[in-house]
Amino acid sequence: MITFNPYQYQLPVTEIISDLQRKLNTNNTLILTAPPGAGKSTILPLALLNAPWLNNKKIILLEPRRLAASTIAHRMADLLGEQPGQTVGYRIRFENKISRNTKIEVVTEGILTRMLHTDNALEDYALIIFDEFHERSIHADIALALSREVQQILRPDLRLLIMSATLDVPQLAEMLNAPVVESKGKMYPVDIIYTGEQPIEQLPDHCSKTIARATKEQEGDTLVFLPGQAEIRKTAEILKRSLSSFAIHPLYGQLSHAEQQAALMPDPHGRRKIVLATSIAETSLTIQGIRIVVDSGYTRKSAFDPRTGLSALKTVQVSTDSADQRAGRAGRLSTGSCYRMWSAATQQRLAPYRTPEILDSDLTPLMLDLLEWGITNPNALSWLNNPPAAALNSAKELLTALGAIEGDKITDHGKQIHRLPLHPRLANMLITAQELNKLPLATDIAALLEERDPLDRTLAGADLNHRIEQLRRYRAEQRRDRQYEKIEKTAAAYRRLFHIQADNSATDAYHAGLLLAYAYPERIASAKDAKNGLFQLANGQTATINRDDDLAHEPWLSIAQLDAQKGQGKIFIAAPLNPKDLTHLAKETENIRWDSRKQQLLATADLRIGSIVLQSRPLAAPPKQKLDDVLSATIKAEGQHLLDFNPDVQTWQNRVLSLRRWNPEQSWPNVSTEALLASNQTWLGPYYDQLRKADDFKKINLSHVLQHSLTYDQQQQLNQLAPAAITVPSGSSIPLSYSPYGEAPILAVRLQELFGMLDTPTVNSGAQTVVIHLLSPGYKPVQVTTDLRSFWQNTYFEVRKELKRRYPKHSWPENPLEAEAVRGVKRKG
């Protein structure tokens, strides 16, 4: 039994330990909400070490970040008077401090997912604690989903404890069907000061001024939240000039352990400290002496666009829960102040909670995890937020292109990819490089792409080979260079995975491009406009590179990093590519398509990589079905302009559509242009062999084709019920104008041609009266009527006066019913 007395520390969490233990005795899922500094991350796991339901099994404590995992493990070990790796240990990427005596394992969330794959039942563990769950990382979501799956199927005794300082607890409790324990905590008052809106373009300048104001108005050390490393570096440069008496410390994940500890601990010389941090400092970490928080109001997050297959870092406004977390850092040890670099009005408009990462992340690793687990339908799992379908489809397409999956099954190659602790793209590159005897180069490339770019792109350009050369020179000369220290640490970890030595020799520039093609096959690019540095990518997109860049004049590139702004990417990291190395990636495909520019049907056999065509030759005997399918699709999209929908065709359509409205029981077809184009294969299919270019479409007699698309009976009925024209007393055959909406047809005829006609014509077996537009000899409207008899009796005489005045040479009889109808001009007798 481990001796540990949590109550000696008098932290807020000790007040709820008994209640929490009781609930864990009877519930396998529990939610704990506690403010920052309550002791939930360090005191609580130690307090549960002797719980009877542990049955000598272990506790897993999940942390969202490596720095937090390491720091918390060290703190708990220190409370027990031990070193990490004894009772308390930790596992983070490429670092393991675990022994056979370890009872609490502090791990990052991705590590737990791999543990679940190794041991589906987690037989050696009794409790999983999800710390800082409000951050809603994608790894935490999948770890919780898989843990619940284990709990429901294999291990109902496995307990899950979800902990958070800011979380929508009622909603989570309902979704998990779990009781809630709340620790009120002891938060000191924090005075919130709004400084007003600040333009993000000048964030370091405005932040420095706010820090200077805060340190002048308040006492104690200062914690500053900035979106990313670039803003931290610029702000630090300004502060070292303006506040030189302060100890200025950056704090972000890429720093060395010593640099991170310097930011967390009091200054050894007693100086006031200013810590410039990313969102890494929001939770878990205790930074001693902090009484002032300056919050820029921004954070940086990765957002995945399934349309482009690219993830891009975006600077976004913080949510309310995140702002509260940040402000709370000033009140953990005493009263404090938080300077928010926005207005009180903006505060009211902030989103209440941060967006779960699973909703806008690259889901390729998640999809591979699920398929390795045996889950082909991601929606079958109990998610707090279902992963978006578009991102899942994009992930499956990439995994298929990498050869990791076939359909819904993971391949042997996919299993190899899954075993490596890095993104499937880079894992595929490493595995393939091993087969090509280029593995040392691939480990250098993987490390360079995973870590921050060591070179200034504006000076060094985009060529990955420059970075490889500098990394190898750093190793060979064994010189100190902070820019390459982290990269080499990662590269060394990859070399250990494969049991290989470093290679510092010169490399063939094209080899890097070839290896990149295995990681990013859809970003193989060929020059489209060399003068402007424009490239066509295999995925159909285009991207540009600075015209002064050495790579701008290369005919082929492999692109590792680019953005997709405004529909055209900007290339950041790439390598030249020899197209002769791409034969294994090229596929010959039959390409049958309608070329809208050439206005003709083309059938070619193309050797291509994605959208890039390497060779093309005419297809001698294209399959008829494929030709027909392309023609059908083309007609659906462009048929209204390609086919001759002349006035006669439109009149025919309107006649049929009118009968469809008037007589719904007779099953007249829908012959609107939209419906005809959609069903073109039915009525135009027999004529497809005649259609190869735009002129061929105009040669089709559409009136004839459409008329014969009706049955024989319908053709006869159409002429009887909705005649195209009516013969009037003058002997003229006057066309009727029909509406597609079933309105009464219009007969536009000169009045003189109707002399002698008493009754208004009808159609549709007398059910529909024709509207007569009576015209003057000059074809100008005179009168509109649906009752010709009434017109002769009541209105004709008034009209006659006006017509006699305007057309004096024409005969306007007093009795039109006995007069002779005339087509032309009948002179007065």
C-alpha cells in the first residue's frame, strides 16, 4: 500500500475526494469539474491509488500536451519523494519513464490510442482519467470513444473519469449518462480590465504596450497569451528593449525542457518575470508568481479543408471558456488582474466554447485508427460529436492512394503505416524509403516536415534540399544550433525506430522530390506557366511559387507544404522531381470527355498522375457505353445550348405540358427542357452515334425526334386536343400560342380574317376556351376577348370607328357576321 495523505496540502480538491471515491465505487463513468489550481491533476490521482476497485491495477492520466504530462508526472513523483519512473511515470512521444513498479502512467492522448490497439481490453488498468477534457482535442475524442467501446463490450469494470475546469457539464453528463462531482475550489478575485479593440496586424506592438501598462499598475509576475511563436518572438524583442529589468521567457511546446522549466519557476535573481506563452499555458501548468495576465484574445488552430486536402494554421478569436481559463491563471495564488485586449462588447459576442478539434481536423490518422480497430463505420461509435462525412471521405481517399486500405479493409502495408508514430503520409514515405534504400534521407525529411521550418523562406527559398543540407552540416560539425537541435532529436528518434545510423553525405536533389511524392502523391506538380511560377498539381489544383525562387524554373516539383488561399495555393516547401522516377505512380486511363472549349467529344488513352497528363493518344475504339454516358452527362449540362430548341420545338413542348396540366389522368409526359435534358438517354439515345461535335447536335430534327417519343395514340391525341393551329374563316391557318403552365392558348389574328365567325374556338375537346387577340391590319392589338359573339354584338362598333379612322382604305362592314373574311386588303366598294 502506498502512503499518501492528500489532506495535508489543503487544496480545494481534497474537499470532494470522499464523495468522488464513493461515486467511483458504484459508477464506471464520472465527471469532475474543478477550477484551475484545485489540485485535480496531481493530488487526485495519488489519492485514488489505494481505492479497493483498483485491484492492484494501474491508473492512466491523459494530458493534452507533452509539457503538461512531463511536468505533472514530475510533480506527483516529487510529492511521493520519488523520481519519475517509480510509482508515477510518464509516456510521451519518443520518451518513456515507466517501470514495473509504476502505478500511475501520465500519457499524452495519442499514446493511449496506441495502447488500446496493443491491448484492446486494457487488462492492466482500472481507471482512465481524461484531464483538461474541455480542450476537446481529436486524440481525446477518439480515446474516449474507444475507451467507452472497451467499457461497454469487454470491461464494464473499467472506470472513466472526465475532468475539466471549463466545460458544458450538463450536456456532457447527459451524453455520457454520468454523475457529476463539483469542486468549488479556491479562486482569488481577478480584476478584468478591457483595453479595447486592437488590430491583429500590429499585435506584438499593442501587446508590448499593454504589458508595460500592466506591470506599472500591478505587482507580481505576468503571463501573456499570444497566438503563436512568431508573435512571441516579436513581442520578446520589443520587451527586451523597453523592459530590460524584467526576466523575459517564452513558453511553447518546441522549446527545450530547460527553457520550459525556466519559464515555470521563479527567477533565480529575484527579477519580476514576464512569460510569453501560447495556449499551452491555459491549463495544467502552474507558473509560480503569476498575478497578472495579459490576454491578446487570439489562438492558433489547425483547420482542415476536405476540398483541398490541406490543413492550415488559422489565427482565431478565443472562446469564452478559453478566456476564463486564461484569466483564472492570475487568481490561483492570490488576487490578480487580467488585461483583455478587446472590448466588453466583444466579450459578449465570443463563442461560449471552443470548437471540438474533430470537427475541423485532418481525419486521416483517425480513420486508420478505426480501421485497424476493426470499425468500418465511424458513426457506430459513441462520439460526443460525429466526425464530418466530408473529412472522413477525404481521409479514405488519401489512405487508398497510399495503399493503406482497400475498400473498408486495412492492408498489410496499412498495418505497417499504423505501427509508426507519425502521420500516415510520412509513415508511408519512411516505409517506401526503406525499400528504395533511402531511409536515412527519409528520416531527415520527416523530421524537417514535422518541426518548425529552420530557414527563413523569404531568404532561403522553398527547396527542401537546402534544409536537408543544413541539417546534415549541423550533425557533421556537431555545432550548437537551436534551430536544428529539435529537428535532429526527432530525426534521431525515427532512426532508432529503424535501427539505422545518420547519414551526412551529399544527396541527389531529385531523391528528396521522389520521397515527397510518396508522402504527398496528390501534390506532384508540373510547370504550367514557367514565367509566373505556376504549377498544375495532380489533384487538379494550381499553385504558385515566387518567380525568383530556384524551384520556379523546374519542370516538375514534389510539394510538401502549401496553402490553398483564394483557390490557388502558394508553395512553401518543395523539391525538384525527375519525371522518370514517376513511372510507378503513373496510370494509363481511358479518358472520354466533352471538351467545352473545342466543342467536341474526345476519347484518349492518357498516361497520367492524377490530373497531370504525361502522354495522350487517341483511343482507337472507345467503349460505346462510356461514350454514351459522357454524351448523356454533356446533354444534361449543356444540352439547352447544344440542341436546337427552336420556336416550333418550344410550341410542341408547351402543347404537351398544357395537356399534362389539363388532363392529369391521361399521363402526358413532362417535356419541360429541364426534364427532357435529365432523361435524354431515353428519347435521344438512339441518335447518340450521330453526335461527336457541336454541329452534330444542331442537325438533329428535335421536333421530329420529340414527336416520335410519344406513343402513336398520344401523337393523334396531341393534334386533336391541342392543335398547333386553327383555320379561320379567311382560310388562313393561324398558330396557337400555348403556355407551359396550362394557361389558355392565345390566337393572335387580324380582325378581318374572323368576319363571319360567331363563336370563340376551343381546344381540349371544348374544355378550354381560346383567348383571341384581335389585331389591326398592321398587326397591332385591338381587343382581347374570350367571347367572340359578345365582341361582335357590343364592342365591334366602337372598334370599327377607330379602325376606319386609322385604316380608311380597308373595308369595315356594318354587319361583320355576313361580311367576307379577307387575308389581305379588301378595298371599299
